[in-house]
Amino acid sequence: MACFIQMEDFENAIRLKKEIEQLLEERHLLRKTIFLFMKGALDFSMGEQESGAEKMLAAISVFETLESMELAAFYRGMYESFM
């Protein structure tokens, strides 16, 4: 999904987003958190900066709450690249 966002291929990013939503189960918390971040990145890139930033920061907050500081730092760096 990230490659579609970077290429501004939003049609394929949205299609992939819908497919991923159907595949994720509740027990896949890491995947769901990363996906939350990517949904935020897509929203942000499509002009919905406020909701996109909120989703990305929410994902980072999950990593920080669970004391996964390397993941938090990685995604904070990605977040900052959007700002």
C-alpha cells in the first residue's frame, strides 16, 4: 500500500485497503496497527490531513503504549516525512 501512496496511485491504494480490511482478524494486532498507520498515510496523501494525521499518531501511540519503541520510532519517522 505504501508504494501506491508514494506513487500517488490512490485508486489501487484504496482497492488494496479494502482487500486488507477483509483479511485482518482481531488477533493480528501488529498488522492492524500498521494498517491503521497506512490508512492514515493514504488519507493524508489524499488531502484529508487531519484525519490522516490522527490515524498515524494513534498507531504510533499503540506502539508506545506497548513499549515497542523501535516500531514507534520507525513509524514516527514515517509520520514526520508527511509533515
